Amino acid sequence: MYAIVEIAGQQFKVAKDQKVYVHRLPGEAGSKVTFDTIFLLDDNGSVSVGAPAIEGASVSAQILNHLKGDKVIVFKKKRRKGYIKKNGHRQALTEILIESIAASGSKKAAPKKAAPKKEEVKASAPAVASNLSAMTVAELKAVAKEKGVSGYTSLKKAELIEALTK
């Protein structure tokens, strides 16, 4: 059984009892963490793909320790200009041990409120339609399309206002 899971902004293919090095996670060594953004889950040949994530699936892991990655040297030079810069970097990492992969039964955070529906926007359209001269050409064309005006795509703003007031 394996899963494709998002951990600290990156996607990892994980299996049970696997050690993974990820970007630094908050928490002490020995504490447990749970990841609920699972994109793909394979349970002995039975593959389920999320759109974008699988509802109810989770991966639990234990933080083993915090460490730094290998040194990366960044060297910049422009020849014949006397410009040389040398910098180094060591990424802060966390070593985690995947303890279990659950296909269902985890609790997700409460979903955020959705954007207003199109019907609410359409309800405010007649109030805006009374003041046609303040509307843009694109808005006028949308109103003309709703009212069924033919040939509205080639009309100018003044012609659209005239056609809509008829």
C-alpha cells in the first residue's frame, strides 16, 4: 500500500514504515503528525485518485529528528568584470517515519465558504441594467446576449445602449 501525499508543499510517494526527509515541520522530535492531503492511494492494486484530494484519507507519521541537509554552493562570476559571489546554503529538514496510511475515517478541517453563486450575480444584473451608460462595452454585450439582441458582437457602445433601450 502506498500513497501520494502533500507534505510541506511538496508531493511524496510514501509507504508504511518508510523514512522520508521533508522540509522542516513544526513539532518536537517524537511527536505525531497527520497529513490529510492525499492525491492518490494504492491499496494492493486498487487505485483511487482524488479530485484534487481523496476525502477522508490520511497518512500519520512520527517526527524522528530535525537536521540540516547537505551544503549547496552558489557561485556567481562575470568574467572580466571583477564580479565574484560565493554563497552556501544548508536546507533545514525533518526526518519522519510513516506509521500508517488510512483510506477512510480521518476528520478534515471544516470547508471554507464558497464564492457567491451565479444566480446571486444575475439577480443584481437588472438593477445595473437601468444605468447603461455607466457600463463597459463587455458588460453591455453580456446584457445584450441575455436579452437576445442579434448582431451585438459588432456594435459600438452607443449602438448597444440604443439596442438595449428598445
